[in-house]
Amino acid sequence: MVDAAGRRRDARQAGAAMKSRDAGPTLKDVAALAGVHPTTASRALDPAKSHLVSEETRQRILQISAELGYQVNAMARSLRTGSSGLIGMVVADVSNPFLPPILRAIEHVIRHEGLMLLIAETHDDSRTMQEILGHFARRRVDAIILSAAHQGDLEVVRAAAASTPVVLAVRSVDGGKFPTVTHDDRLGGRLATQHLVELGHQDVAQLRGPEDVSSFSGRSAGFYSVLAETTAREVGSGLVAASPTVEEGRRLTAELLAAPGDRPTAIFAHNDQMAVGAMDALREAGLSCPRDISIVGYNDAPLADHIDPPLTTIRLPAAELGRRVARLALEQLSEEPVDTSTVRLPPELVVRRSTAPLTA
């Protein structure tokens, strides 16, 4: 068997021969140097078929391909196999700071399989999402990762999945059997609310995300489950954000503080962005966090520990979620039976200085 140094020497010699004939490396060149049939080399370089080749052989072919500078002709492969080499990613809001770790993890996994990530934003609008899914279908993406679905989008998602494999991320859709990776949002809502109650807070508010989004409805269910088991009560019910943004968090909190009746001593915001908006509203009202009102967010987005005060939050394992989603998407491209179950990743309470015990 030829060792790695020998392969590199052969690759250089092969490269020189190609230059002399004014041609780039071909699949046959890769196969010859790897000592395999061109069909095997083709399978190893095709993300949809690489599972048919042993890992050792696949790695050898990938290394030789890189050393030769061989590039798969994506257009030819698309025409031949129907594969575009693209994974479509649909997100609700690209400005949401919890998204980059997820996107980076997805891209890292699929890039090693020779695929590229194509990202589109819905602005949390279902009609825009439908248009994007149609565009992805026309681009013949190999699979779609969808993290912008609303509960009323079942038929739209089902229609997209009829022609292109669809994996749901972060948000689920009731009634459909799609491979899904989410967070255990109900448990996360419980952890956030239990933390506030254990600190002695009895008058607690929540800043809710849109009710037709599974992640926010789960967090709200967790909130109410703790209140049902304790003497704590909700203050300011009906505080539902049009979108889970800093601006909406600020608006809802200002509305809460201006309302007659008791003021809450603690707030559970359904994401970190709304929590930051709540802090802004407190400062504008001359109040302090956590001296006057404790605040808990959700997601543990980047820089959550660098704001003032550092934010207590529920950690969503973004990178792990991204990796799991990417692997599920790749599985849709294989010839093996596809698992359509829902994976719910466990939440973790991260305590920082935005929450404190209730003082008399």
C-alpha cells in the first residue's frame, strides 16, 4: 500500500502531467491514485452516497482529491443525479443573536460532506416563508432546514416536504411527522419560573413570544405549570410580543410598569432580546435590575453575560442543536430509512446577576 508521502509525490507528478496536457484533474485521476474504481471515487465524493464507501477509503479519496485540486462539477452532478449540493436554511430573523452558533455548526457539518448552506430570512412572516420554500424547490436544494415555522404552517411545510426533504429546527409544527430538533421549552420555562419563585418572588410577569410559535407556547406552559404548583401569581397577563425583539420587550415592559395595580418583582422574558428590552424599560422608568425587578431571559445568546447586569437565562445548546439538525438533514439524503421523531435537547439554568432574592 502506498503511504501518505508516496501519495503526495504521485499527486504532484500527476498534477505536473495535467499541466503539460493543459487539463485539470479528473475523477479518473483521483481514482487511479487512490487505487479504486472511478465509481467508488464518485460515491466517496457524493454526500448522498458517501455512506456506501468505507470511512478509510473515503478519507483517502478526499485527501487525494484535495491534493490534486479536483473539484466536483456541481452542475454536471446536478443534471446526472438531481443533486444541487445545496442545503436551504430558512430562519425567522437573521439579527437574532442566538442564530449564529446554530448556523456555524450546521455549516461545519455539511461543508465536510461537500455541501453548501443557502440562508433565507422570513422576517417571521408565513407568506414570505412559503415564497422562500418555493424558491428553494426551484433551485433544487437537496434538503431544507426550517427554523421559522408557525403552528399554522403545517400544510405549507407538508407541501414542501413532498418534493424536498425538510428538517425542522428550534420550532416544531403540530400534526406533521417531520424530523425535528428542538429545545425542551416547557422544561426551560419551568426552570426559569422556579428560579424566580425560589428567590421569594410571588408577583411574576412573563413577556411572551408569538403564541403560534411552538417554542414560545412551550415556555409559557412551563411558566404556568410552576404557578399552578405554588402560591406565586402572574402579574400583567396578556403581554404577548408581536415579534420577540428588543423593541417589543421594551414596549411590553413599559406597558406593564404603567398599568394600575401591583408591580411585578420579577419578569420571565421568553428570549434574551426581550429581556434586554425589559432592562432598558426599567432604566427609563428609574428602576434597577435586580434591585427592583429581577429578570430571566432565554437562549443564553452570545454576550448575554456581558450586558449590565449579566443576564440570568436558560441556555439553549445552540451548537449541539445545529450539529444534530445538520446530521438529520444529511440522513434525509441517504437511502436508509429516515427517523421522523422529535429530539428535544435539555435546558440549563444559567444564574447571573440579573436575578436576586426578593427584599422586603
